[in-house]
Amino acid sequence: MREDQLYRIPSGCAVVGILNQDGSRMSGDAVIRSITVMHDRSNGLGGGFAGYGIYPDFPDLYAFHLLYDNRQAVLLTEDIIENVCEVEFSEEIPFRVIKEIQDYPYLKRYFLNPKRKNFSEDDEVVQLVMKINSSVDGAYVISSGKNMGIFKGVGYPEDIGRFFRLEEYEAYCWISHGRFPTNSVGWWGGAHPFGLLSWSVVHNGEISSYGINRRYLQNFDYHCNLQTDTEVITYLVDLLGRKHQIRIPYLGSVLASPFWHEIDLMPEPEKTFYRSLRIIYGGALLNGPFSIIVGFEQGMFGLVDRIKLRPMVAAWKDSTFYLSSEESAIREIAPELDEIRPLQAGEVVSGQVGEKINYGKKCFVSRI
């Protein structure tokens, strides 16, 4: 064996995203096959998936997925939920027993309709998620969006996919994560994706600005309780994208803002624009190495840090848009591609259902 084959630096976790922009749905088998190719990027301490369009029988209800550690947590949580929402349907989340996953929490899902109609339903749901995760010991809301769901746990992603029987679900968008935790524990609630409303986030890297980001979010009543830095990314995306209505192509201008010396060299009006963003949203800037895939109701987008310390490639085939840590994971399910290229530092690439495929340089929009 050659010396260069004795060592492998995988640059952390594995991330995959698949979006059918024509809205057609596909089973979870494809995304499981894709993430399995990057098995060596994980260490068995976390894997997970998010699927969009998986609940066509309840498209207008908020689908809550919960992990429970004990019976008392179930009773307390359901009492909180019933005070705020009508529970239209609930059941245990189906799974299959496999030898690779031996220790798992109680898994249940609820389809909810908020009672208060004179208040933003999304804000009501966010408050409900924060209350459960902050006040109920042993209960964790891992998914709370409409017509979507997050399935995650401790194990390799391919095993988590089989455990949750994802081949039985169909979605127009799937994202997946294989975890290699470094500075946080490996546990069911800490696996990726992280979700809030219809946002879901998978992340490769480390957010060194976690403390600043967390304190910034507390000003807007977001509370981090899940012991990992990816949680702040999820809440920042909700704050910026939903509450502040920043368009997705420009989220990179906040989360991975240009450096001050780059801004100083810009012509007007770009200089004023980016200077204003840095001043207003300084607490939302993410520092550290990262590549991120974010799923949302209409599609998904990818973002890498402003130095590009973690890899990500984007690809397109017919009406399907792909994001992945490695080209090999995309080629596994789409051997022939129309276009494939790496993301550049600090840039966002996105796709939405119903949007015309537009690959190449025009897809990368993080600078006006």
C-alpha cells in the first residue's frame, strides 16, 4: 500500500441534497444510496434525513416529530401541545428493528392545527417548540414543518434510513447527513438535520461563533437546548429568511459576509450595502469552517464558509438539482450529469420547485 493510502482526511461529515424541481416525488431509497457512498465521513454517532412532500394526507397541518426519554415527558408534552393546538392525528413513528440500532427513544408524531387564529401560526409553533425543548426534561421536538418530516438518530445514516423505513416515503426533496462529531456529544437529538417549521439544516464543520450567535438569537426568543452548533444555523435561517424576509440568494451575504477589507474595496452602492449588513447582522455572522444544506418548503440551497474550508459540489440533471460533499455521492444515483461544479467561498446556490433549471455561474448569487 502506498504511503498516501494509509491516511485519509475526510474533512468531517457528509451532506447530501436532492431536489426534483418539477415537483415529482421519489422514495427515500435514492438518498440512502447516495449518503452510503460517503460512509467513511461518519463514525456512527449520528445520521439523519429530511423529506418534503411526505405527508400528502395532511398537507396543511404542522407535523411534529418528537423523541421521548420517559413516559412523564410524553404526558407533560402532550398537555402543552393540547393547550395550544388541536391534535388532528397522532401515532408512533413506524420503524423496523435492526441489529445496528439497539438503543432508541420513544418516537411519536403529531399533526397539529394551532388554535389561535388571530396570531401568526408560524410564530405560535416556534414558541411551542421552544417551550417543549426548554421546559420538558426528556422531550425533544426534532421536526415541526408542514408536509415534511425529519428522521434522525445515533448510527450510520444508511442504518438510520433503514430503521425509519424511508423507502416507504416519497418526497420531492430529500436532504441527508452523516455525522462525525468533534466538539459535541453524539445523541439522538443532536443528530442532523436540525429543523424548525419547514426549515431543515445539515452541516459539515464547526461554528466557532456559536456563543455570539446563541446570545444574538436570545434577543429574538430563540433558545438553544440541543447541545450542538447546528441549532443556531437553523434558528438564524428562520429569523433571517422568514421573520426578516431576506431572500435566499442573499442569505450568504449575512451568514458568510465578505471580510471588512473586501467591503472597503467595493464600489458604491455595494460598499454601503455590505457595510450595512455587517453592522445590522453582525451577531448572525457564522465563523469557522462549514458547508451547509438547507431544505425549505419550496426547495433547498447550499452555502459554504467565506474561505471554503469544507467542500460542497452542486450538480444538475434534467429537472433534478443535487448538492453533496463529494461528487461520488451524486454519481452513485445520477452517473450522467448535465453540469457539475464546486461552490465557491461564501456563495449560495439554490433551487426551487417550479423554477427553471439554471446551472452554471448564474446559479451562484451571494453578491449583488
